[in-house]
Amino acid sequence: AQTVTQSQPEMSVQEAETVTLSCTYDTSESNYYLFWYKQPPSRQMILVIRQEAYKQQNATENRFSVNFQKAAKSFSLKISDSQLGDTAMYFCAFMKPPTGNQFYFGTGTSLTVIP
Amino acid sequence: DTEVTQTPKHLVMGMTNKKSLKCEQHMGHRAMYWYKQKAKKPPELMFVYSYEKLSINESVPSRFSPECPNSSLLNLHLHALQPEDSALYLCASSQGGPGNTEAFFGQGTRLTVV
């Protein structure tokens, strides 16, 4: 079975600063996907960034980037130039292709951006 | 259209009521999911439909009954619920099959059982 661990239940960051959210996972699979989802107070889960395990290059989406360490089974999210709209719960998630019919979510990190 | 639409957004029901939650997507996705989410907790998988067939039931009590009438629609029928069933119910969809790369989520239905 796959497990996903987020060791930081709550974090805060000043507006315009950089923050890193941690995620570790455990799997015996060699091919899989990792995700960071954001859930603001509006409730909708929004995909922030995706990483394919077979790709060595770290994924980047604008202000969001990941540090993917496959051997260490670590997948952290870096948010640069934090904005008030980044305030949300952030969930790390694991999916095993090809059917990927199960997403395994971490326990979440509540991020608050302080003006 | 990358939307998953859930109705209603809020629902209050008594323990003897029967109600249904509805989820719709028009992205051609062939996998659809129901998740239950308590406050400040991660979503917990309840059911997965793959190509309109129930493929995963995570030992959910029979008072929750899923239905997939066609590839675009997913229902969750509720009957004789308990107060502890109050939660946010999220629907999601994904491409399914070898092209599966991510799940798209709806905004959820906030369910309160009184």
C-alpha cells in the first residue's frame, strides 16, 4: 500500500516571501505520479503541479516548483513570491498509473499568507 | 470545459430522509470518484467507477448507494444517514485508462445530517 506523509500541519509565510511544504511517500512502484493540490476556503480541489516519477527534471508552474527526490521518496513544493490567494490547504497526492483509480492523499498542510 | 459540476452545493437532511447528490462532467472522462472529506482532513475515497462500472468500493456503508447512469453522470443516493455522515462530499473525474494523469474535482456538496 502507498502512504503519503505531510509533517507540517500548519505553516505561515509573509506576503512576497518563499515557503516550502514537505511531503514524503512510501511505495514499491517505480512508475507513478505525484501531485500537489490546493483547497482554498471555496472548497474546490485545484491541481497546482504534477510530477511524473520517470522524469528527473523537477516540475515548475509559474511561482510553484517542486523538489523531487525519487531515491529519498521526497516531494516538496516551493511557493515563491507568496500571494494572499495562496492561503489554502495543500495536499500532496500519489497516483499509480496506468489506471490510477486511486489517489492517495497526505494529511494536508494549512498555509496562511500574512499581509 | 474542464469542470466537474456538483449539485446541490449544500444539503440538510434528516436521518429518515432519502436524497441524492449529483455529479456531471463533459470532459469525456471514463473514471469518476466519490470522496468524503471531514474538516481539515484529506479526502477519503468512497467509490470509483471505471467505464461506468463500479471498480472500487472502500467498504462504504450501504446507506450510501452510488450510481453511474452514463459516462458523464455520477449519483450518490443517501438513505438513513447518521449525524457522523455530515461532511463535504467531493466528486472527481479522470481520463481513465493509460492516459490517466490527474483528477479534476468538483466544488463539493456540504451535507449536514440532523
